[in-house]
Amino acid sequence: MGKFSLFGKFTVQEGERETMVAILLEAAESMKNLDECEVYLVNISESDPNSVYIYEVWSNENAHQASLTLEVTQTLIRRAKPLLTGMERINTLQTIGGKGVRSKSY
């Protein structure tokens, strides 16, 4: 079975994208201590100045859910909420392998 992966979009108030990027980069830094989090990428689009995209790869869905209960994550969520105008889970994926992801042999 593959990894649990998410591709999501955060829409923020006008002019707040850089602040949201900074918060999400802090989240990415905190994920470095979690072996279950293999990839946490923060992305922006030049054509969408009020959105930030996140791509995450986890060992499994339970590990992702557990990360949301961590105090550092809860603190970052509290900081980010006032900036948000919308959130969208674009897709939940099953990552099989590739560069940057530890894969199982089949």
C-alpha cells in the first residue's frame, strides 16, 4: 500500500499570502522531527496571489491526523485562521514512490 498524501489550497485575505507562507514554512520545519512526514511542500502560484498550496506525503493517514493534535501544529493553526478566507482539499492521493519518497518494494 502507498503513502497517504494530500494536495490542498489555502485562500487568504488580500496581501496576506507571504504571512501564510511563513506560517506554513514553520509547520514544514516542525515536521522535520516527524519520521512519518516524508514531504511537506509549500507552493505559490504567480497567477493566484491570494492562495498557498500544500503538498504532503505521510506514512499513513493516522500519522497525518496525529500531527494535527501536536501543540506546535495547534499554535500555527491559531495564527493562520484569521488570515484564511477558504480552505480546499484538492485531492487525497496514494503515493506509490518516486524521488524524495521512501517506497516499499512490491
